[in-house]
Amino acid sequence: MVLRFTNPFQTMTNTSSSQALHEFLQWEHAKQYTGTDDDMPDSCNHWISELTDEQVADMAVDVYRQGI
């Protein structure tokens, strides 16, 4: 199984803000993930659940500054 994530900024206008945030976090997780495809969804959910508000804000600011 291969999971594919679209760039969340391309879909933000078509989704709710909570869905857009979740897609953004999936995208960020996928960029650094090195495990197997089968474990990716559980790993992503665990990773998201461990993030602080400050970490999420920092990721969003970094992406904004990169102009993505």
C-alpha cells in the first residue's frame, strides 16, 4: 500500500480548516517518515498526537517563510 498526500495548500480552499490542518500535518510527517508504508498511518496519528501547539505553529511559519 502506498499513501499519497497532496500538497495541503492546494486543497485548503476546498476543505474545512480542521481537514486542511490535518492534511498539512500528514504532509509534514510524510516528509520525514522512514518506516514502512503499512505502519505510516498509525505512526502519523501518533506523531500528530504528540505535537504541541507551538510545534504546529512553528511548522506552519517555516512553510510560510519558504513560500510553499
